[in-house]
Amino acid sequence: MIQLGREDMIEGLRELVRELHRQGESGGVRIVGGAAMLLRYYGERRVTPDIDAKIHPPGPALRIAGEIGRRRGWDDDWLNSKAATFIPIACDVGWEPLYDDEDVSVWVISAEALLAMKIRASRPARDDADIAILLALTGTATTDEAEALYERFYPGELPKEAAYVLLDDIFAIGLPEPPPAPPRPDLAPRSR
């Protein structure tokens, strides 16, 4: 499985925007997960295997992304919508535009909503570093505060037991200093 760094993702998304325009297609990509961390919140996060996103309409963007992946030697699903069903729908998740014109847009989820999603997943040794960074970035200082934030995005649902264990471990160690935000990615298409 190919691992994508921040620059890989920026180049792939820029090429996607260019190709959507070139082919006369419109579309929106709303990024979550590790890709959101790398692109907007923690540029020092090393790599991620893919870009998880909500894609609308999915057909043209995913077809073009598959072509880009093959040209670059990446997995066909380097851009995918596998995590779209986990995006909270109970409230506004605070999408932030990274690129937006009349036809194509690329957005990233807010740090608060991303934290809720990471708490929901709570995979030890996979999500713990991201959760610690997001706790620091959002100023969430206790397990109770993390639970309240979670319930704002997933009302009527409590985090699973593994999330409480993970949060307690993170708070016992102490939160890291909030990292500086990475530079805003330039996704404007460039001519070849």
C-alpha cells in the first residue's frame, strides 16, 4: 500500500481540480481523517494511505482520481469515500474551504468534528497521536470535555469504552503543545 505525504496529496488534489475543469465536470471533495490532519492541522504527521472524503457527485471525481492514481503509481482508491458514512450529520461540522470556484471545491472538516470522528474510531496505536494533537488544538482538557464535544456531534451516543481508556491514557501522559497549523495548501490548478 502506497503512503501519501502532504505534498503528494496537494499535487494529487491539484491535478484532480485541473482534470475536473478540463473535462467540464463539477464536484466537491470534503476531506476527513488523516488527510485532514496532514493538510490543515498537523503537517508534521508523516503519511496516510489515502484521502478519506465525502465526494459529490462521486462518479466523475473518483474516475479521474483513479486515472491520476494509475499515472502516479498510487492505489486506485487514494481518494475514496469509505469514511463518508462516519461524518456527523447532527450538526454543522464546520467545513473550511481549501479551494472553491464556481465548479469545483475542496473542503476540510473542522478540528472539533475531526476529533469527534477520531474518538468514535478510537483505534489504539492508530488514532492516539491524532487524538492527542486534536485535543490540544481544540483546547479539550479533560475526558468529560471530550465526551461533551463527542455528544455535540453524535447526540444520544456515548463513546465506546476503548475511547475512554484511550482518552484517560492521553490525559495521564499530558497533552502535547498545539502544533502550528501547516501552510494552507494551494490547490489552484497549474497549467502543464
